Amino acid sequence: MMRIVEVEARLFLRDRLNSLFAVVFPSLLLLVLGAVPALRTPAPEFDGMRFIDAYMSSLVVFTLAFIGLQRVPTVVATYREKGVLRRLSTTPMHPARLLVGQLVVNSCAAILSVLLTTLVGHLVFGVDLPHHPVGLAAAVVLGGAGTFALGLVIAALAPNARAAGGWATAVFMLLMFFGGVYLPRFMLPPVVQAIGSFTPPGVEALHQAWLGTAPGWGHLVIMGLVGLVAGSVAATTFRWE
């Protein structure tokens, strides 16, 4: 297992452009948004906070969803398309180990991206550090597990990179909508906000931990269940070819 993780980490680092984009883009987006004076001004619709303060949880949603849904399925499907998985099928390695290797490496990249965004927001724009860091860590881990598991299901079923990209983009756009990335959550109908609260990566739990108190247990449990169920489906449906 450690050998698989090591190889996947090397391949991740060799893909410099895509890897750098996955890690750095949320911080660049924050810098662009923060350059707009109106978004650095406290507003009543954000309970007296600035837009960039309230948007931090949505940036975490983007980070987890982008890496888990745009990168993981495409990489595994590319392995399948190029015959890498066919060659691996001649070895004693169980398919689940390949998926776990992808999960470990890309989860580390997602955590690094979240830490970088937090640092940029705090140092450049004075965004408060997470008010409940332990709760945020739990929300990132469980929300990321749920999101990455959905990506692994796509990776397990997609016959090639093009199909994986199409399926993953559709799911990605839905999660971005429910996660308040396209529109601030206060502008969404209550039913959409409620759905987004329990949809991976769990924007409500992230928002609570960043700006308030510990995230609700219900949100964390749902994220964990999604990760468990989707991960099990990915492991049982995965085929080398």
C-alpha cells in the first residue's frame, strides 16, 4: 500500500501544471475577489461580515470538489484507457488499493490547498482564522471523503477519460451550485440551501466551523455515510477493463 501511495504521489507531482492549478487556484480566486473593494466591505446580507469572509467555506467546497471530481476520475479513467489497469490486473494487487492510493494523495493535495487559502485570506485580507479549527478539520476530512468517494465511483465505472470528464463535470457543477460557489447561499431558495447543507462537501458544516461554533453532528454523520457507501460501491464495482 505504501508503495502504491509513493508511486501515485510521484505521478501527481510530475503532472506539474494540473497539480499546481488544483492546489493554487482557490487562493488565486480569493485574491481576485478580494481585489474588488465592494467585496471587502461589510454588508448586512452577510450579517455584517464581508463577502470574502462569508465565501471562505465555499472556496473549501470548490477545492474538495475540484480535486475529488475533476482530477481523480480522469486520472483513473486515463489509466484504464491507456492499458495501465490491464497490466496491473496481472498482479496480485486488489483494485481497491489503487483507489485508496488516489484518495490518500489527492486528499493531501486538498488539505494543502485549504491551508494555503486560509493563510492567504488571513495575511492578505485579514480574514479570521477558523473559529473552530477541530470542527473545520472534521468537516474537511468527512466532507472530502464523501466528495472523493463520489469521484471514485465515477472512476470505477467510466470506460475512458472523456466519459469520466463528462460525468464528473455534471456532478461537479451540481455540487458547486448547492455549495454556494456560483451564487451566495443567501440568494438561493431555502430548499436548495437545505439540500446543500447535507450534500458533499458539506458547506454548512464548513461555514459553521469557520465562522461560528462546532459543526452540527448531523452534517458530519451524513458526510461520513456518503463516503462509506460511495467508497464501498466504488470498490465493489471497479473493473480493470
